[in-house]
Amino acid sequence: MPWPEYSAAFAPGLTDPQCPAPADVVAHGGKGVVRRYNVYRNNVTVSLIQALADIYPAVQRITGAEFFRAMARFHVRATPPTSPLLFEYGRDFPAFIAAYEYAQALPWLADVACIERAWLDAYHAADRPALDAGALAAIDPARLMALRFAPHPAARIVRSRHPAITFFTMNQAEGVPAPLHAHDAEDALITRPGPDVIVSRLPAGGAVFLTRLLAGDPLGAATAAAFDEAPSFDLGANLAGMISAGVFTTLQPGEPA
């Protein structure tokens, strides 16, 4: 059988325990086909569960290994991989967690998973020099609000109605987490200006401000949107913090209004 047809017949059952071994699969001497296929199927499932555990270590630490692996097994059966790169697997896992019946008591768990996914994507993003902190000083003040900012490939935002950054940070290392004292919403900024990925908390209005900038809006429009959401928004502090965090690569001057 040609390889594409053989692969199409062989692969579907690897994540579905109810699927019988393909009829055209043979073993050495024609013996033990079903048993050997089941062993291979089990190895694939275990490998994908471990890939999810490697991508979402904070989620596993929060839930415990037994709960996590049971949840991950359901995800593996529902969502087989589409890429040969294991770090690409599990992009739908946060959404799966949000809908998973037995995780409803942890409404912030899916947001922690989103931060972990963003962390991994930032880690694998292309390298680019970050915008120099003094670049704004050379801009004509009359053109400042028309500026557009080119985003760094590693820049990510995760918005949460829960203290997701706190839970993520508390579960990054072994040991007993400190007591949780805050229950406020937290918007995460994930960047990689150098070799290390940084997760930081955006202040009020910062997420909508940065979302608009990353979408290509000029500074004036992004600032207006931030003030609409948070009247206490501090433009200077937010812009300086984002440049320092390596969110942008270049400036694109625009025409003054």
C-alpha cells in the first residue's frame, strides 16, 4: 500500500481505543498484530499526555498529576496532533480545560494554561532586536499620536478575569505556594526581549492599549481606547514599561492629525 494511504489507515486508531487495528497492518510472521498495535497506540497516547505535561507544568502542579493526566487523556482522544512537532501540540488544551466538566471548580485554570501556551510560543518566536528606549525622543511631538509600533514576534497578551498570573507564578517551582491574597483580574504580558521569557502584569487599561498597538492602530487611537476602559490609565508609564519589556521592534511614523 502506498505510504499516504497506509498512514491514513494506520493513524486514526492511535488516539481512539475503540478503533480496531487496521486490516492491512501485519507483524513479523503475521502474529500478534492486535496486541502490538495496542502497545503502539498506548505509547502514542502516553507520549502525547507527557507532551501536554511538559507544555503545561503549572496546570499539572495545580491539579495534581493524576487529575491532569486523566484530563489530558480525554483531550488526546478528542484532538489528535496535526504537526510532527510536539511543542505545537495542545494549542486547544486551554479551551478544552475551560469546557472540561471536572475543572469547573477552578475557573482560572484555563487562563493559567493560556499563559503557559503563550510562554512557549514566545520562547520559540523569531529573534528580533527590541526597540531602543530612546527612540521616542527623536520623534516630532506633533507626530507622536500618529506613531505606529511594529510588534516583537514574541509579544503576547493573555487577559483574565481571575488572578491567573499569580497562580501561574505560584506554581512555577516545587515547594508549598504562598497563600493567595488577591482575587483581582490580571492581564498578562508575555515577552522575550533577550534569551529569557518574561511574564508580567499589565496595569489597568494596559491590555486594551497594547492590543490596539499590536493590531497596528496609531498611538492616539490606542490611548483613547485605554482611557475609555480605565480613566486612570498612565500613558507615559505604560509606554515606557512596554518598551523596556521589549514589546516593540521599530517605530512607523505617521502624518499628524
